[in-house]
Amino acid sequence: RAPALAAAADKHLAGLAEWSLPTAGMFLWIKILGIEDSFTLIKEKAIAAKVILVPGSAFSPSGAPSPYVRASFSVADPKLYDEALSRLAKLIKSSQA
């Protein structure tokens, strides 16, 4: 599933974010370019667009702003990766504008 999610990221997020294929685990960490904190993007806009990710600040003991988001590929159906990352790309573009 990890390669399938990374392929969808390659297709939709190139130039908008950075990521690398994980060697272990169940998550793809995505660094969104051009924003300092992914919290509002994820907790408000992404949820409204039916894209569920976790903002990177949730993993900071101090809750420091983070441009990262964590995407799980262990639960989601791989058939939905393309649509999810297409929606995320649209949200990133609107946030960067």
C-alpha cells in the first residue's frame, strides 16, 4: 500500500509537498511546501473535503506549528488514494494562494 500512496502523491503533490517512501510503519509523512502550520488546513478544510489526515503538530510535545501531515495507508482503501491526494492538492493550492 505504501508504494500506491506514494504514486498518488507523485501524481498530485509534486511541487506542492515533499515525502519519501517509508521503509517501515503504516504512514506517509508529507511536508506541505509554502505553509508553516498544517493544522487549520487539515482540521478544517481537509475534513470538510472528506480527506482525513493528522497535522504534524499533533506529534509535537509542545504543539509547535508544523508543515507536516501524516497519512495512514494501513486503513484506507488503495482505490481511494488518488482521489484523496487530488483533493489535498486542491486544498494546498488554495491555501498557498
